[in-house]
Amino acid sequence: MKAGFIGTGVMGKPMAHNILRAGHSLVVFDIQPEKVKDLVDAGALLATSPADLAAQCEGIFLSLPADPEVEVVMLGQEGVVAGAGPGTVVIDATSGTPHAARRMEAAAAGRKVGYLDAPVSGGVKGAREGTLTLMVGGDSGNIGKVRSLLTAVGRNIYEVGPVGAGRTLKAINQIIAGLNAAILCESLVLAKKAGISAETFLEVLGNTAAGSYQLQTKLPQFIIPRNFDGGFRINLMLKDLDIAMEMARQLQAPALLLSLGTQLYRAAASTGFGQKDTSSMVQFLSSLGGVDF
């Protein structure tokens, strides 16, 4: 299949490389062409605009920062919708709002272009290894058309309902992951202040009911080696939690812990931790408790 990819950032670039490795032809676009030189060197073609890319492709991945960028890429004068032919399917892996996804679906349908919202989970490691989980909302027929692209980047492909359902589940995932990371860091500060090492914390609690994905990854990869660069940035988590807060408001659902967690991440971001991994919440919280992390 001839695929397109727009949004070759920390997550998108390894996903695009995996599409090439799976044997698909690939066309890429970036407003800064030098950022996709490695993909071009690996065999991808470079498009001059999203419309140019769309005119050449059957399936198009988007992996963009947020809704405004998706709207420009999809609906701009030289956007994907302007260039795509009937039957093309857009796979939007952006973590955005469900209502914006439904708006993109409607706009694409006017040109007989399919649209799927397909946010991912699994982090940079999963993107590199092609083991991501994809939560795909949209028409089953469209999913079938691009399944070979989905399986090139992910191990677990879930059809979760109509367009918007994928982003809904991703937001809920981020609530659980974000608040889990925050309480893990707060608990670790308490343990450190009581004289318990991070290594002991990991070894013991990893084998109890307190064990979690966050505990098993954040401690050995970031906190114990004191390396808080890379990973999933606090600013990105804050964006996702804000999306979840908007969902809760629209649905008139209680979100007491979500609200508190969102403000905690906002406080960390505002004090200089925004570009660091979510595990750096341990540094932010330890600065409040007089503990050195």
C-alpha cells in the first residue's frame, strides 16, 4: 500500500520508519524538510504539501500535536482533504478531542475520504518497536482498508466504536496513567523522607497490589538513574488531561481527582518541569517536601 505520513515527531518518526520496514511505499511531508531527511534516505518520497501527499496515497497517517494542527493539515487550502481522492483513508493518531475528530470525519466525507481517529499508547519504546496499542474509532470498512498500515505500527489494534471513541478512550487512559504517575511520585517522596530507597520501593512494591506499569517503568528508566529527559513530557500529559477535563464538562461527569491531578501537572509545568518526563513529578513534589531527588 502507498502510505503517507504527516507529523514525524518523537512518536511519528519511528512509526513512519516501521511502515517502511513493513514494505509499504511511503510519502512524507514536513514544513521543515530537513526533519524527514532520514526517512527520505530510507526510501520515502518527499511531498511538497499535505495535498500533494494525499494525491499520491491510499492511507495517510497523521501524528500531530493537537486539534489546531490537524485542522490546518486536513482543511487548509493545500490540505489533505483538498488533495485526496475518493476512497483514501486518513488515520489520525493525534491525541485530540472527540468532537474535533467528528468534525474532521464530516469534512472528509464530503470528498468521499474516510477518516479514523486512532490514538496510540505505548510510548516512544512502543513506537520504535512497533508494539503500540491503537484505539481506532470509525467505519469498519475503512479500518479494513488500512489494516496493514495499522499492524505495521501496532501490536494491539482495537476497533472501539464510531469516530471519537478512540480519542475518548485515549483521554481516559491518560487520566489513569497521569494520576498513577503522580501518586507514585508523591508516595516515593514520602518513602525517601522515611529513609526507604527508590530501589527498595521498586523491588518490594512491584510485587504487591501497588504494582503498576508506571511503577515498573518510571522507577528503573527515569527516577533511579536520575535521568528525566525524554519519555512522555509533562506538557503533553497536561494537554491530555485538559482534553479529559473538557470531556467531563461536556458529559457533566464528576472529575474530582482528575481536576486535582490536572492542577498538579499544571503547577509542575509552570515551575520548569514541562519539557521533562512525567516521572520528574518526583522532583517537583520533593522540592515541596525538602527531599533531594
